[in-house]
Amino acid sequence: MTKTLLTAEEVSDLTKICKQTRINILKMVHNASSGHIGGAFSGVEILNVLYQKSLNIPADWKEAQDFDKRDRFILSKGHASALLYSVLAQKGFFPESELMTFRKYKSRLQGHPCCRELDGIEVSTGSLGQGLSVGCGMAIGLKLDKNPAHVVVYMGDGELQEGSVWEAFMQASHRKLDNIIAIIDRNRLQIDGCTEDVMSLDPLDKKLEAFGWEVAEINGHDLNEIYETVERAKQADKPFAIIANTVKGKGVSFMENNAGWHGKAPNDEQFEQALAELSN
């Protein structure tokens, strides 16, 4: 029988990991004096559930037994790289001390993930609207190889305003790609402001269903809700989209629901205040 709920101990452990992830992200962006902190904070619970509980992604990477059977993860919103790097380091892909090289000259931890630089990165990302198309290609390849692995594409809601995304939604349904899961970080903010003011996406669930996807809408900060829905998505018989309602800048009072924190670093005073809030 498939496990659908985390134990109280697992929730407690994951909560501590998420707390440290946000502290890592804050320190990385402050140390680099650049980075995208708001959308990194909104996905902390989602990525930690994926990497710690739901997906088969080995930290020893190409040395792992059955490496080809690994699940594939694509950070379509590549500007949230600080989030992915922290999660990978906490999972054991590389030393956490290396996080402080983020966005520094010759660092492996570039502003956008590069698959040539670091184990654990399936594809280089950063130009928005392309991750789901790449994921569809991977999912088709896995099916041709009769490989049971899943492809998970983590997307920003702002990038759903790109036409290529909807071509990919249509392609996944047409090809009956039941091995692909799209997780949409629905924090409703992008660099220019509210998504609904820039180009409205609602009713997003109905649009995705009309494109032939099974859809679930969740609280993107609820660990059990994330885990249960991802496990259900892995058993689906069609492409599965998870609309994860989140808070941009989650965890820091002056960053939450503030589009101004899409892509800037805190100054020293803001850093100290944010660190105090996250450390409580």
C-alpha cells in the first residue's frame, strides 16, 4: 500500500530542514549581494518534500546504482537557484560550506543552474517558459525506454504567461505522459507585480483541465499536503499539475507578498532582521 502521510517525526524533521534552507538562502543572497530571494522562499517546503521524501534522486549521482532509473527534476524557474542549491547541499550533493560561493566568480553555484557545473542539475535553466517543454522530451524518452522514472517540473506562475508553456501542456496530454508532474508555484507575484494584473491566469485549474491534465490545488507550505499530492500524482494515468498556493518571501515579514523582493538582496540591517525572524 502506498504511503500517503508523513509521520509526526518526519514533519518535525522536515520543518527543521526547511528552516535551515531559508536561513541558507538568506545568507547566500546577502553574501552575494544579488539573487532572487522571494520566489526561493516560496518553494522551500515543496523542494524539500521532493528531495527528502518523494523522489528517487541519488546524492552520489552518476555513481549510484540504477542511476538511469532516477526521477528527473527540472527547476524551470531557474532564478530560484539559491533554493535548489541549498536543498542539494542539505541532501549531500556537495558541502554546505560551498553555498557561500553562490554567484561568485568561478563558483559552481551560478546565478542560474548549469548542468555542466554541478551534479544534481538535469538541465541548465533560466530563460523562462522552457522547462516544461524539456520535461516533455524527457518524459517521452523515458517511455520509449520503458523506464519507470518520473519527471517533475517546478514552475513559476509568471512563466505561465509564455505561449510555449501551453504548447507543452497540450503536448503532454496528446502524448499521454502520465510520467510528468508540473508543480506550479502560485505565489501570484512576478517581477512586474501581481500576475493577475500583468496577464491573468485564472481560472488556472479549469484551463489546465481543459488541456487534458489532472489538477490538484494545495497549500504549498503544508508538508503533508505536498507529500500526499505528489504521491497521488505519481499514480495518475495522465499528466498531473499541482497548483501550489504559496507566499512569496515566506518566513520574513517585510518580504512576504512583496513583489519588490523578487530579485534583490537585503542590506545588512534587513539581513539581521530577517535572520532573527527565521531563527525563531
